[in-house]
Amino acid sequence: MTTVQKSMRIPKEMVEGIQVIAQERNKDFSTVTKELLEIAIKMHRCPGIVFSEGIHGWRSRIAGTGIEVWEVIAAYKSVGESFERLKTTFHWLSEPQLRVALGYYRAYPEEIGDLMAQNESWTQQSIYEKYPFLAGSSA
């Protein structure tokens, strides 16, 4: 992505808030500001999507749920991209919640595709290598 340098005036309280976040995450001010602006733009483009930060960065979720967008899209693909079957799979979600996940995927297919590929790459062996305590005791 091409970057452009811009100058802007930001309220002191906002600068202080960004600095706190940057310190907590051991990142520089510009990186955190860019991340927050990117999230704001995505939320503006896709109302009903929120973000939470985890160990692997910011993740898109359906507002009011703990469900990540990639999980809905993976299920959608597994049911042959049938919206009716998706509604059955996630029967507790409303139609607008499912549609916003599909809309987010259409807007950001690479992001969601990368998360689905990451999830599909896990094997029992790779899980045990990364998290040996899950393998249990062989004694």
C-alpha cells in the first residue's frame, strides 16, 4: 500500500490515548494511529462489524457476538455458499448479522481468506508442537 504523509491536528486527549495504546502494545505512535484509522474505515464501510485485538492482531467480529467473520465465511463455504443453510448453521444469529459478515468478506476477501487458510493449516501435530501441554501425559 502506498503511503502519503499528511499533517493534521489531533486533540491532546486523543494523542495521549494513542500514546497509551502504543506503549501497551510496544508499537510506535504512527503504527497504532494507522491501525485505528483502518479499523474506523472498515467499521464505517461495514456497520455491524466490530474489532477486537488478540495475540495475532485485530480481528473482525459480528457485533454483539464473539463470532469472527472468518468463522461465518468458512461455514458459508462448507455449505456450498447457500445462505439458507448458513442461516440454519448459525440459527441464533439474525439475517442482518449474517449478511454483514458476507458483506465484510466481499469488501475484504484477502483478509478473511488468510484467516481461513491459517485455521485450515492446523494439524493435531502442529497444535501439540506449539502447545505441548495439550498432548497430555504419556507417563
